[in-house]
Amino acid sequence: MDWNELLQPDLILEGSILQLTPDVLRQYQIKGLVLDVDETLVPIKAAEASPELQQWVAHTRTVAEMWLVSNNLSDTRIGGIARSLNLPYICGAVKPSRRKLRQALAAMELPVEQVAMVGDRLFTDVLAGNRLGMFTILVEPFVTPGEAVRSYPIRNFEVVLSQVMGISLPAKKQKLDN
């Protein structure tokens, strides 16, 4: 697999994870989700899930098993978010390492092709998921554009680098109607 394939998500959502509906999961035959936490589910400083996210999880768990897998080392913070969603979790994943993702996959007991890695970063979430053969979903982060430019220069670097490498993000971008 070359870099273009490793960094190319299978699905790009216009909007947050809240746009990922059970119908979309059924369409792609997804029965499990490995979810990044920071900026995928909650803003980086949040200590618990929003009511909207709690409702999304309740609705989504009717069609898919879910695990939180975060690079964040704070068991207190990530554990609090996981408890507010009633989901199992793993901290310190060191994505794009595959080790902790394999743990979540083993716990779900689903074929890797039926599990999606969902995250907001190409060089961690998408790369890790693609390295395992998972379906990968890129979502827009929970940050304002101005905040992202000031506070998250690595994300801007990832976007520029992916464009230089020829990754075609808009080509697979899909706006999902609910």
C-alpha cells in the first residue's frame, strides 16, 4: 500500500461525527466503530460529552458497537468522557500505532472490514485505520477555523503535506443528508 492509499479516508463527512447516521453505517456494512476522542467527539478541553453526543451514541449503538481509542494520556479525562457515554475506552494509543486498535477490534469480535476508524486526523486516525484494513472515516474537528489555525498548526501541516503527496480529499468527500 502506498502513502496515497494509507492516507486516503474511505469516507469524508462534511461536518462533525453527528452526521454519521445508522443509515450510513448500514450502507457501508459497518457494525463497529473505533472512535477518536479529542476534536472528533469533543473539543480538546471538554471533560464530558455533550447531550447531543450522548444522544448520537444512544442512537448509533443500536447498529454498531463502539470503543473510544485516544492518544491522550489522561485516564481521568478520557475515562470521564467514556463514562458519560457508557463506552469502553483505551488511552495512550500512540496512533498511528496499531496495537491499541487491535485491542478494541479483538474486544468487538468483528471482522476488521466491518469496523470503521473514525477521527479528525489523517496522520493518526486514518493512517492507523488503513494500516489495519479498517474502513476509515474522516470528520471535521470540533474547533472553529480560527482556533484551528492558531492552536493546531500540525493539522494545517497535515493538510498541506497531504496535498503535496497527491491525496485527493475532496474526491471522496460526501455530504450526507439526514
